[in-house]
Amino acid sequence: MMTGIGCPAGADAVAQSAAGVTPSTGAPTRRLANLPTDMNAPAVPAAANEVAPLRVAIVEDDMDFLDTLVAAVGAEPGMVMVGSACSRAAGLRLLDGPVADVLLVDLGLPDGSGIDVIRAAVARWPACGVMVSTAFGDEAHVIRSIEAGAAGYLLKHAEPASLLEEIRSLHAGGSPISPLIARQILMRLRPPMAGAAAGIHEGPAERRGEADAATLSA
């Protein structure tokens, strides 16, 4: 069963018991099943022909979104939610627990920026793919997240089924990015058009050359 850190007592995620963290709400901790004793070790399949489940963790303060994602991951074959947190501080503590294969991070957390969690996750869980899931679509947040180590950036309008596909894509080596975000990045990297720039900055010498050419052709 997935548990979490720093979330309201009524939520499915209350305490990250595998890390031995006592929740601020006072709810009892519960251990996660089928996780390795060494939290930094990869999951070991029970049999040679059995594939280890894709382990997902999330840092998110929107409880409706969190509950929806937890339910979707729980119902998805070959995927398991290993932990969650609802604040920046709790997200940093989450990194003391079981290592996830994919970590989803919201940027607008109640006690700070999720970018701090991304940066820490890249250092603590180097094999984990980090994907932003946020309502922030401005260039500053996008660039800072990528610089911190995020490998994907999704805006919060995707359906759960689509989000699960993006999680698998990230784990397989892809970089899921919402189309609007991808366009921003392309526009930022696109060089100015040489022809348009030349036409705008055409000087007297260029105009004299055109006049001379017109005279010769006449």
C-alpha cells in the first residue's frame, strides 16, 4: 500500500512508513509491501521471468489530483506508487525512502518550490527520471526545472490514462513535454531569420547596388 508524507489525514497518503518517518498528522505509519531492505537498491523480481513493477512517487499538494493519480497508478498493471508528499519539506524527506523509477513533482508547493525537490532528487536518486506536473507554463519555470534536472514537463490538463503513458515514456528514456511548453523551448532556441534581418537593416550601400544593377539591365 502506498503511503505518503505531510498529507492531510483524510488522504490515502499519510506517512512514508518505509523511511520510518512519523507523519505530522499523528497517523500511524505503515510499511510498504515488497520493497527491498536497502532503499537504494533496485527492485528484485521474485522470479527470473517476472518484470519488476515501475515504481512511481509524487510530490503534489492538490489532493484531488493526487488521489486521482494514486488510483490510476494502483489500477495500472506493472506500476506501483511507492510514496507521496504534499509539501517541499515532505518531498525532501521522501527521498530518504524507497527509490522511485519516476518522480512527479509539482512546482507550486505550499512551503516553497518543487524545483528544490527536483534538484535534490537528481542528486539522491540519480537513476530516477523526474517529470514536472504543474499549472505553471511560463518560460522561467520551464527553464529552471530543466536546469535543475527535470527530464519531462507536463501541464496539468492531461487525463490519468495519458499521464500513465507519459510516465512509461519517461522511464523508457523519453522526455514527455506538453506541446505548448515544447513550442516555448523551440521559439527560445530558434535563431533570427537572416533574410528578414537583412531586409530590415538594409543600408545605403545595398540600395546603391540595387540601383546600379537596375541601370545595367536597362
